[in-house]
Amino acid sequence: MQRYSGFGLVKHALSHHENWERQWRNPTPKKQYDVIIVGGGGHGLATAYYLAKEFGVKNVAVIEKGWLGGGNTARNTTIVRSNYLWDESAALYEHAMKLWEGLSQDLNYNVMFSQRGVLNLGHTLQDMRDIQRRVNANRLNGIDGEVLDAQGVQSLVPIMDCSKNARYPVMGASWQPRAGVARHDAVAWGYARGADAHGVDILQQTEVTGFKIRDGQIYGVHTNRGDIEAKTVGCVTAGNSSVLAKMGGFNLPVESHPLQALVSEPIKPVLDTVVMSNQVHGYISQSDKGDLVIGAGIDGYNGYGQRGSYPTVEHTLQAIVEMFPIFSRVRMNRQWGGIVDTCPDACPIISKTPVKGLYFNCGWGTGGFKATPGSGHVFAASLAKGEMHPIAEPFSMFRFHSGALIDEHGAAGVAH
Amino acid sequence: MSQSKQQVYRLNTGGRIDRSRTLSFTFNGERYQGHPGDTLASALLANGVDIVNRSFKYSRPRGIVAAGAEEPNAIVQLGSSEAGQVPNVRATQQALYDGLTASSTNGWPNVQRDLMGLVGKLGGQFMPPGFYYKTFMAPASMWLTYEKYIRKAAGLGRSPMETDPDSYDHFNQHCDVLVVGAGAAGLAAALAAARSGARVMVADEQEEMGGSLLASRETLEGKPADQWVARVLDELAGYDNVTLLPRTTANGYHDHNFVTLHERRTEHLGDTAPVENGHRQVRARLHRVRAGQVILSTGAHERPLVYAGNDVPGNLLAGAVSTYIRRYGVAPGRKLVLSTSNDYGYRAALDWKEAGCEVVAIVDAREAPTGDWVDAARAQGIKIIAGSAVIEAKGSNRVTGARVAKIDIDAFNVSGPVQELACDTIASSGGYSPVIHLASHTGARPTWRDDILGFVPGLVKGVQACGGANGCYALADVLAEGVEAGIKAAAAMGHAAQTVSLPSAEHLQQGPAVALFQVPHEKPTLRGPKQFVDLQNDVTAAGIELATREGFESIEHIKRYTAMGFGTDQGKLGNINGMAIAARCLNRSIPEVGTTVFRPNYTPVTFGAIVGRHCRDLFDPERYTALHQWHVERGAEFEDVGQWKRPWYYPQKVSGKTETMHEAVARECLAVREKVGILDASTLGKIDIQGPDAREFLARVYTNKWEKLAVGRCRYGLMCKDDGMVTDDGVTGCLADNHFLMTTTTGGAAAILEWLELWHQTEWPELDVYFSSVTDHWATMTVTGPDARKLLGEITDIDLDRDSFKFMDWRSGKVAGVPARVFRISFTGELTFEINVQANYAMHVWQTLFKHGEKYDLTPYGTETMHVLRAEKGFIIVGQETDGSVTPEDLGMHWCVGYDKPYSWIGKRALTRSDTKRENRKQLVGLKPKDPKVVLEEGAQIVFDPKHAIPMPMVGHVTSSYYSPVLESGFALAVVKGGHQKLGETVYLPMADGQTFEAEIVSTIFYDPKGERQNV
Amino acid sequence: MFYIYCPYCGEHREEEEFHPKGQAHLERPKEPEACSDEEWGDYLFFRDNPRGVHHEMWVHAVGCRKFFNMTRHTVSYEILETYKMGEQPSITADSQNQPREAAAVSHKEGVRA
Amino acid sequence: MSNAATFDTRTDTAIPVESPLAYSYRNSGAPRAGGASRLQLRERAMQGHLILRGGAIVLDEAVRDVLGLNLPGQPQTLVQDASGERSIQWLSPDEWLVIVPGGEEFPLETKLREHLGSAHFAISDVSGGQTLVELSGEAARELLMKTVIYDVHPSHFPVGKGVTTVFAKATTIIRRPSEDRWELVIRRSFADYCYRWLLDAGAEYNINVQQ
């Protein structure tokens, strides 16, 4: 792998950039792999990367029906935080956070992880109780965070309306300084380049059309480029998980919903933190290009169309203008949609399935991006050992039979 | 300010501007003049302003390229006041008005002499696409610092820093036929549809309708085309069934033919909306249109050719040159070189020549151009250099010359000697790209057509494309397509076609175009001078080539790696060229590289317009009870509960000082415990339930039993979802054997009504029962405290005797002369009467209570006091003690669960799942702080071992915590793992400030454990 | 934004008047106590989530307040029919021409800006 | 007589009442625009409002006999008496809204219950929970277009129609009793929001409020 550095860049510039190598190969599928990862998004590529790099499983294929990183990885609003309420999710997201903190160096690919802090606003007494509860839990779990009052919020975000005249006045917020944003595409590309360098075959434009299952054990997949065999298959296909589960002969406690996001035209930076509000229902940050990056909740119906309902956009912008009245004259440039796979308890599934050797990592709903490194790492560990990693263990799909749900709706009230 | 400049490039005649009036405006601090009918762009060109901006990445000087929505460079900051600032206005779409003030969005200290430009020049080669992914990684801690500097260069314009003085609104529109774009095709379609009687809407983004016909060389019926436009508009305006919306952009096309139209009502008048009849006009209006049929007659965008130096000011689209000359009376230079791949481009040279300026040469990529316009150019004596192209523009702040050479398109090289032609303007035309943006929004994928070298839109149900949007460019054909689309659309909506005779258009012969996108240079793309593809984002042909070398092969990867198409123009000029270059590099065809699918918005839309009137005081409904006025006058502080505004507490002035919440609540609590208090409880949800199966229904949706509840009695009920988790609670009264009045939580009212309907309509339609919301019909006043009976007794005819009107009874009678239902239930633990009257009488009853209550020191109390009082009694609040993961058993409410009810009520089965029957679940308990002065923090986490290292195992949290004035101590409710078996044990609460509080697990009932006070 | 034909109101109404309520034709087990944890969990949480023709329940919340069923394509979002509670769909994934649907699906996808 | 509790919530004695808009008049005022107004708003407060639930076949005869109006069986239909003071409107296949002059609702309910006997039906008095607001004037339809998502074009919303739909961010019933008048049935707790919305949206038409 060609190492990237500032010095290297200068060297390449002097040779007119004619000597840059491909960041990943375009290999022909082999007949057999030790592990197949279905889904070439951030989570799938991260899984492959850690399998090869940390767990010694190098004969790995990532099968992607479109272009890598083209699903929710490319469509999310890039927020990274770990201030989850329950121990199980806190452990998972904090595991990811620690990996985020060294990710650019580990991958030798700048994913622009910017720890500019995330505010979760509280507008009602119950919001504030929930915030206290969550921040207290975070602290005892070793996760940074503090509770701010309205003044504290105002001093961090001077342009926000923190006055009492607001319809739902800001009463305070939780503040996680280590949280922030990252460059979503770079995460997929960085993992792809890293995985490729460790020998992983990334097979783009390759679609899984069925599983090869014998006596309840998986031994390969059918694809539009022929059959490929492996005794361990991990599906990391987000919104399309149910479609794959159906191929495996079972259902998931998952529904696929449209989630929309939008950006303004680029404006000079005026907002240096991420602001999220459940009550007025919107969240916002400003990218390094100057776009206001804005999102909100999912649409209520199932949808694979990568677009959602217009009223959702209206409500989101109403919330943004309510919080930031000065943005009324700023203009919305683009909107788009993703397909998010939501679980009833707003927590993911990282799990064995009724089919031996077939694993699923899905159900991340609106919050998968932030977990990318952690999700990939614990999933890789589980696939390599055939036993679920302790952090992944509580996220079994079978919790929906026992009732041991991990209800993070409070943390996921708006998409994030 | 300096003297206004002369309009040196303004032609003496022609154009649709009003030369009799002069408008003055300011750009970058200089004063200029223009005329009504000008855009800011045409006025800047008229004044010879070459550099309108600096580019985003390389800070290169940039000029105006286009005349419409596709303009990438002329992005300006508008506004003469702080509140009136508008960022990122496209000068080509901004009508000129008197006093307009604008400036470039980039450039320091100014656009003419920009220091960053130096950085761009020197550093440009170190900034290939994706360079930031490859650098700034060491040391890890420095990224935030690097980022701070990167952010300094971010953004185009700036947000105003003051609140918007303008207002916006929405129109919900419904029509049979929506025509988007009022050019030749759109007007023909609109005319056909309108004559059929269909409800027609026509939206067009420009100041005037007519599209390219307003600047066309072609005639209709032998007369200038704009005369036909005027006639058609006249006819359309006369129809009741037609709505014409100029200055209105269809910005988004959503499911099932829902289209949003952004109408800019005052942006041509000023940066803030003018005041008319004492009322400030609406700045913009968003039409939310549900159309039966949609006709996309959005035309086509001309593609520029990609050659070296194509970003130097003075490089324009050929069509834009014609538009500036013919529509705005501006020739944007003196000496023109035209580089074209097709016949259409020739019109620019013909128009230029007719405007009296010099055409240095037409450089045509085709070996043997033919066609009527080619002939016309030859007849005019214009020099045509065939088989060639402009391979490089010379100049830095303005074009000074064009390097022209023979090219071999297939071999992609320069095949002959280079000559330099002196000129100040280079116009280019690489053909047209149909405007497929709106069709793309629906999810339908466009199709590439080799014959027109462009994508045509994919279409969902109920939509047609015609004219340029459909890849049809000859005027006669465009009109015919328009009429046909209009007839078809109207017919689909049940309106029979009327004849529309087409105006006769000239039939012009055109030679075939050649597929040329990037023009070869003598040097390889990576080594040659920059050839820009996306001008706004500084994406070059070399950048695209580099991306493909690095393995970015899908057009989506290329776009993301290079940022092509992510600007405010969304790649209207550049995307197809970029795809063509990628296809060349990858040796694939354009459709193999991918397709270009656009997302809303077509052009950017003001947030305010999307928000409409749903902002400020109207952001979200505020729901009031019938007593709201009284609460306001009494100085209440309000709490938001759902959309309701509920009195939170009533601070009083005590010797000139306003009470704190703590003081007010302490006073209110004691008043209830010692005398009598009153609460406005009207917000509780109330559902009238009637029918012979009402009782059975209640037994199925509540966890507890209802079969024996007698008429005249009430009962508390708990509701679960079928997962066994508590979802709502409230008291239901039996009004008659078939008739119950259910109360729900304030926040749950609507959801619970829908919940009941859901079960009735889907699972149990055989049960004879009806539900109706009566929440707003009744006002509810809770009179509570030892003196409640005495007070109420003064103004009611109901017998309040403790034996005839028992706890959990309800009675009807008159209160203050008003028919009332009085419920003897208690959420405070005190003797309580809940008075329900028709809401129109509420204020009278409330005031009468206060008149009589004076001697009892009747004290109004709010939700905070209500919470303290209920918590002292261990009563839960759903949503505070519960969070969707709490069962009735967890709450210790076994007494409220009827396991032996015959029907397996909602939630029952789930309670015996392996996890829900676990013994060490988190269970509701009381907490008594060891130090009575301590009020534990709500949300504080509870541990058994405070010395445990982080992460510290947490066993629960505080759900409610208050200071109890009557107990003179802090107290709390909490959930604790296995808490029901741990009464008397000590738990610890480690706080953020390092303190750790100790508390004892106790019963949830802190006050009057035997419940004697409510029974008096 | 969907335009939905309410089978009770007998006309098309805007999506804002409706709430989606998840998969249609789910039936609560008649004897919950006879269900295993797994069966009860399946009833509570496990759902059909097809990429294609889907039957779902909606309620005309701001309108007649009636629940009804909808057959809708989850990629094109085309509403194929709506029908009253208690009725069966006339269009199902099986009744649809499968190859054509598959083609429609891949057609509707594609890359987006 | 059905086995349900009836209760006359109204009293004859001269007790002051406050309509759902009382707060709004005090706090937002009632603009008087005079002759220039293109839009008039008038509250018809203190009417009797009843929700009638049951099968159409069950209710039809009773409604005709007692109220003297045909029960509208067709969706979105509004039927009123000659004076326009009494009306019945289809809300859903088993739900109707009856509006009568204030004070008539309880006798009406009683008579209906007598007539319907032991049939399965329900009648709920909601008179205190909602109010009737009348809009007229040339701009009334345009105001509605700003406010409700339903198509109010005369070809789609003829006289005699009534629907429940979204009003800004609230819910309302809209009816068209005559060519030049529209009626809104507004819930009490949302009344101030709706009123402020109407004043704001109606300002450009010089809205005139008749109290």
C-alpha cells in the first residue's frame, strides 16, 4: 500500500500525480473464501479490515451489489458520539469512539474525525431528567459528558435562540466534548483501502441472490457473478437486511424506513458544534465546506426508495429555524434519503441467526455511522472466533424473544 | 462612493430592457447603473465587470458564464442591511432593482487582487482531489487545529446575524395539469390543456414567461417569437381555470405528483419585502401542488466545452451570449471566438455580428459543418475553422486570446498546429443536456440517448416531458410535442381535447452534431493547464482522471472524491462533461459509467419559504385550558406538557420579592396538606366510552379488573402494550352500566384514543362499543386538602357527606350553579373533589371557588406541586417513573394486575417471558437520603458499591426527587435492581462534582401510609 | 408525499392526514398463554419487510379515524390498492408479474446525486 | 332508553360563559377592518355540538324523526335545515356531527335516545369542547388554501360538503354551508392557535373579526 503523507503529496505533485496507485483492487471473485461479508458499506468494510488485520483471517471477500460505501455510509449526517444510556449500548459506542480517536492514523487515511462536541438539547423537565440520567450513566461508564444549563448552551452556540420566548425554550443540554463528526465517504474508502492492502477482495457490482445452506449450515452464496463458497457469512446490509434474511428463511425484527437529510448552500462558518433536539425535532452541524448539514426523524412507513415524505423536510426546517431564527434566509440546497433498518428498541442486532455460520449485523436504525469502527471490530472478532464478542452479546436478535430489550429510544428520538 | 460607471457593453438597441429608466446598484462597493428588465448579471456585463467572484479552492478569478439557473460562478451576497442579507444569490437569476447592493462571496482583500489566489496558483498542484484524505494526519491531536484553518476558507456567502424581518407562506394547490416551464413547449401544452377546461397551473422560474422564445432569432407565424408568447399569455390569463406563476421554480418533485413550487414574490423588488397598505408583503410563497398530471417542459441546458483556461472571465456559453445580446441588450465583449460541436452554437456568432461586434472566428469541431445557420454565418463572411476547437483560453483576469488547433476527437489529441486568435470572449457549445432534474426526484432513472448526446428523463405515472426536456430542440417539433402533451394530460383528467393550431415555425436544416466534451490539449490532461469541469467546486478534467486512476470508477465515487456536482448549481453545467471524461479515462461508454440523478432542490430554496408561517408564535400549537387567562393573570410560570401549557407554579411577590420556584412550591404544598389547594387538571385526556361491551373492552385494555365496578364508582387503571410495558394510566368512572368516562395522561390522550380504536377496529370488531374524545368539552378543577369539603360545600347542592359520597365515588349536581360531575378521587393523598363542568362555564366556577375560597386561603398550585404531593404518596407518573421498559410488577403494582381475568388482556402474556419474570429487574422503591437536607438529583445513577472502579456497575436511577415541606426532608422515587427485596438497604449516588450521596431504600409511600387523609 | 385513497371516505387525501401503522394482517394469537416466548416475540416484533409489494395498515387519523389496509410497492412507493379492515388484498407479490417487478426495482434504484 | 348516563351540562341561569375564543379576543384583539376587508371572521359560539355514533341504518330513522334531517350516508356530506341553524355532517361511516342552536342539544339527545331504544349507538355532548368559526368574503378560499391541505376549489368542494382535515398544525372540520360561507369547527384547546393563525394569514386581506 502506498503510504499517504504530506511529503508524499508534494512528491506526487512534482510528478504531476501520475504515480498514484489504485486505492483498492478490482479483483475477480475466487471460488472460496474463509469469510464472506455481504455489504460493502462502512460496517462491512470495517469488519473485513479488522478480520484481516487483527484476527488473522485474510481470505475474505466483501460482496457489494453497487459501489462501496454507497448506502447509508454515503447518506448520513456523520455524527459520532457515544453518550448512550444503557450499559450495553454505551460499551458498544464507546468502543467505537476509542477506535475513532486513532482511526485516521490506523488507516493512514484522514477520515477527518472532528471532535467538536455534540449538544443534545433539553426543552422540557422530562428532557432534563433524561439528560441527567444519561450523563450520570455515561460518567460512571467512563464516557465524557456534562449537563449544561441554558446559559452554558448559549455560550457554546451564541447564534441559537436560547430565550424564554421560544415555543419550547432551551432548558439545558447534555454536552459530549469528544463527540463530533467525520467525513463519511473517507471512512468507507479508508477501510476499503486498508482491507484491500491486507488481501481482502472487495467485489463491487456483485449481488448476492441467495444463500447456500445445507443441514442448517451455510456454505456459500449465490451471486450474479457465480457461486462463492464460505462457511462463515456475515451480512452487513443495513436497509436490505430483511431481504437477505428472507433468503436465509427467517424474519428479522427490523423494518426499513426512509430517513432524510438535507444541506444548505455553503455559508461562512457560524456553527462549530453539533446541535440536536428531540423536542423540536431536528439536528444540525456545519461541515468544513460550509454547508449546514441537517436531519431529523424517519418516515413512519417502510420504504426502500431512498426518498421520503416532503412534510418531514418541512418539519425539520421549521425546527432549525425555530432554534436558529437567523437561518431563515439561508437556502436549502439538496435533500436526499437513505434506507434505515430500525429495531423496536432502537438498538442494533449483532447476532448469530437460525442458520449456522450465518451472522447478521443490522438494525442500526438512524445511528449506525457513529458505530462503524466498533461494529466492525466486534463483528470481526465474533466471525473469527465463531462466538459473539462480549460487547456484541447483548445485541442478539433473540433478545426479542426473551424480552431483554435495550430501549434506547430516548437517545434516538431524532436520527443521529 | 465613486461615480457610477458607464454601461460600456450596453447595446443601443434591442433587448427587453426599459432604457427609459435607470436603476443604480452597488457591487463590491462600486456604483453602477442598469435598467428595468436587467438581471444583476446582465447589468454587471453591461458595465464591463469581468471578475464576479473567486473560486472556492484555487481562488481563481471567475466571470459570468451562463444566463440562468446553471450559472456556477456569479454567486453573490445580497443585501444592504444586516437583517436583509441573502447569501449565495445567483446573479443570473436576480432581477435588478434600484439600490441593489451585492458583493462577491469570496476574495480577500477583494476579488480583483486576491491574496488567496496566490496560494491557489502556488499550491494548486498540491491540492488534487482527495488531498485532505492523504494529509493532516500527523500528529493525531492536530486535526482540530488544521481544521480551524480549513474552515476559514469554507462557505460562499454568509448568514445574516439578525432575525429575518420577512414572512413566508404556503398555498396548498390542487390542479389537473401542472406545466413546469413556460417556454415554447410549456406554453403550447398549457394552451392545449387550458382550452379543454382542465385546472391548469403554469410555473416558470424566470421574471417573464416565454423561455428561449424571448431571445430567439426564430420567428413564429413570420413574426418575432415573443409576439406569439404575449398572445398566448394573454389568452391563458383570461381563463378562470388557469393559474400563471412567473418567478416560480418547481424545486422538488415528490411522490404521487406532489410538486413544490417556490414563488419569489418580492425578491425582484428589494432584499426585504416592501410594505403595502400597512402590511409587509410575503417575501416568498411555497405552493404545495398535488397535480393530476405533470408536464415537464423545462428545456435544456447548454453544455460548455472543457478546454484549458475555460474558467478565465470572458468564457461563456454560446446560448448565454445570445441571451445577453437579444434579451438584455448587452454584448459581453468586443471580439468573439466561438468554439462549437453543433449548429446551435452558431446563433451566438450570428447574434454577435448583428450586434455590431467582431466575430474573429467560428471554430467548429466538425470536419464539414452544414446547415442553415452555418450557411448564414458563411454568408455573413464569418471565418469558420473546421475540424478544430479552442484548446486553450489565454488571459488571467479576462480572456485575451484563444489557442485554436485541429483536433482528433477519437484519438483524443491535437492533430495540427496551434494558432492563437486575439479575442476577449470565447463562447462554447457542446450541445444540450435536457433538464431532467425534476423527473429524477421521483426516483425514475434517466436514459442516455446517443442521438441527442444526452440523458432524457425517466418518467413515473402521470408525467410527460416535452420539448428540450425531452431532447427535442427544433422549434416546430417542440411546439407540436407541447400541444400533444397538453391534450394528453387534460384527457387523462377527463377533459376532452380542443383543437390547437400550431403557429408556423421556420423549418431550418441542421447538420449533425459531434460528440465533444473535453477538448484535447497538446499536453496530457494531468500535465496540461487546468481544464475545468465543475467551476464552482474547482473540479478539473485532471482531477477526474486522477480519481479514475485511484480506483474510483463509479460516477458516484468520482463525484464524491472530486466534489463534482456538489455545488449550489448541482452540476448543471459540469456533470455530463465529467461523466464523459470519466468514460474516456475508463474506456467505457457514458451510460456504463453511471447516470446522473439529481436530488431536490432544482435551485436552492429559502428555508423561510419551506417553513412558511410555521415559525415564531406559530411554530407549534399552544394548547390552553379554559382557565388559561386566569393563570396568566395570576403570574403562573408554565410547563410544556406535550403541546399544552400547564401552570407549573404560581410565584408570589413576598415583600417585593418574587418567590423562587422552591419557595412557591413549598408554600403550595403546605397549603394543600394543611388547608386547601386547587389545580387546573383540564388537560387530562377524557374519553367517553359507550356500549354494552364497554366493560369487557376495559377489562381487555387495562391490567386490572372492571367487571364489578358499580355505577357511581371510579377506579384507577393501568395500561400496558402487548410487550407488558406500562404505557398509560388514569381513573375511569362508571357513569352507567354501558357508559364509562376514561381519563388518560395529558400527553397520552390522542395516542390512547387511537390505541382503543386500533384494538376495536382490528381485533375486536365484535365488541359493541364506541369511543369519543371529550377532553376539550370538560374543564376539570381539582379541589384538594383538608378544607376541600367545606369549600365545595358552600357552592354545591351535592351531598358531600363522607358516607354518602365516598372515596372513589362520583356524583353529579350543581357547582356554582353549573351542572357538574364531581369525582372523589385523589392524586395528592388529601380529601379531593375533581369538579368537571362544561368548559364554557369553567371560568365562572373557578372564580366562584376563589370567591368562597378566600377564607380557606384557597391556593392555586401547579404541576410541580402536584408532582411533589403525588410522589409523597408514591403515585407514579407514566413517562417519569416509566420509560417503556417497566412492567406493572416492576412498579410494585401487583394489586393492579388481574392475572385471573378470563381474557388474556393486553400485556399479560409478555409478563411471563424469561426476561420480564426475572427477579432482579429494576423495581420502583422510595429513597430516603441519609441527610434530610439533600434533594437527590433526578436522573442520578444508583450503585451498590461506590468504591468500584469506572465503569461502575449501576443498579438503577432516581426517577423523581423533591424536597417535601411536610416531611421537612428530601425524598425520592427510584428504580433499583431487585429493589423490592432490599428495603432498608443503603445505596449510593455518585455525583458529577465528586460527592457521593447515601440513601436508604424505603417504601414508595412517604406520607400518610395508611391513606387516611383522602378518606376523611 | 403520498396521495392515499381512503376506502371509507371514498376519495384521495393527502398523506398528512394519515399515520402508517406497520404490517397489515397481523393477528394477535387467540390463546396467548399457549404461545412460547418465541412465538410471542415473533408476534410482537418480527415483521415482513419486503423490498417490493407490501401490505401495511394505515389509519386516517385526521379524517374518519378508520384503520385500513394498503398494498404498496416499497421501492416505487406506488399504491396498488387500499382496502377496508377485514378485507383481503386483490393484489399480492405473487399476483404481480414477478419479472416485471424485479425489473422495476432495479430500474428505480440507481445512483443519486 | 339506552343504558347510558345523560347529563345536561348547560344551565338556564344567567351564568357568564366564555367561548373558546374568549382568551384570544382579549390577547390578540378582534381587528375591525371596515369596508376594505376581503375576509370576515365570525364565531358562532355556544352552539350545541353532539357526536353521534352508530350504524347508518340504526340512526337514519331516528335522526329524520327527531331532527327532521336526513342522515347523510354519503361521505363528506353536510345536511342542514332551511334556517341553516341545524345541521348534521358525516364524519366517518359510523360517526356524525350534529350542530344545533345552544340549549337544543340535551333535549335532542334525550329524544334520540328514546327513539333509538336499546339499539347500539352512542351520543356524546362535545358542546364545551369546540366552536364554530365562520369565514366569508372574497378571500376566504385563498385563506383556506394557505391553511388546509384539502382541495377547496369549488369544483371539488361544493356547497353541502364537509371534511375533517389538517389545519396548519391542528385538526379542523371544514364545511361549506353556502356559496359564500365556510365554517370551521375548531377544538377548544387549539382555538387560540387557530385564531392567531387566521389573523396572521388573513392580514393581507384585511381580515375583519365580528364579535
